[in-house]
Amino acid sequence: MSQPMTRTSGDFEIVTLRRAERGADLWPAIEAAQYGRIVQRDEAAEGVGDAAAPGAFVAALAEVLEAWESAAPETQAALIGKLDAGLAALDDAGCRVHWGVVRRTVSASAGAPVEIPIAILRLGRCRDAAMEVAVPRTLAGADDGEVPG
């Protein structure tokens, strides 16, 4: 997998996210999300088409992330299928998912700082194949796997 294009701007890194066309596109993000994730939802995504689609996708994503690490490969394929269905519902509602993976050093509540992959997922109306988002260059650790963003 190629690394996302990035550039820095002050305390932020500008990261290029790619549009997910199918659930399998999100595989690297799912792997990284086992360590940390930032999920952003465009306000406009909530009021378009089927208003339930963004929430349903986030719920499906949470289910996939919860089951992923202990799932057998054939089960992982079925989990990816849930994301396929969620992406199709989002598309019908006029929304898209863009994703990327960055590496960050985080300071956990105990122990030395550690570098981990962070999945970045953005739900919104952007139809472009790629989009840019600003991601903090330093992140405070969180005990529940969610990274403040």
C-alpha cells in the first residue's frame, strides 16, 4: 500500500485521503484502526438522502472493528461485505467515505510514547477520488482506542 501524500502546516499535517469504492478498500484502515482511529462526519452528510445511512455505516464499522482481530480470514471477508453494503447505502444517500492511515507517536496514560498507525475515516458529500484533511501532528492517547480529532 502506498503511503498517503502529506505536507505539514503548523501543528497539523495535511493528509490526502482516498475514496473507498468497496469494503476491501478499507482493509488497511481496518488494520490500523485496531490501534487508533479518527472518524469525522461532515455535518452535511447527516441531512442528505437516507439520513440513517451515515449512522448505520458507523455502526457497521464499529462492529467490524470489534470482531476483526479475532476473526478467521473467511469471517473477515464477511465483515468486509457488511462495509460493502454500508458504502452502497451511503452512495445512495449522496455520501462517500474517504480514508487514510498515518503514523503518530502517542503518549499513553502509562509508559513511554509509542508510534502507532492511526486510521482516518471521513464521511461526507465529497465525490472526489481524493480529499485533504488536517490531522494534528501530535495526539494525546486515549484508553478506549479512540483518538481525539
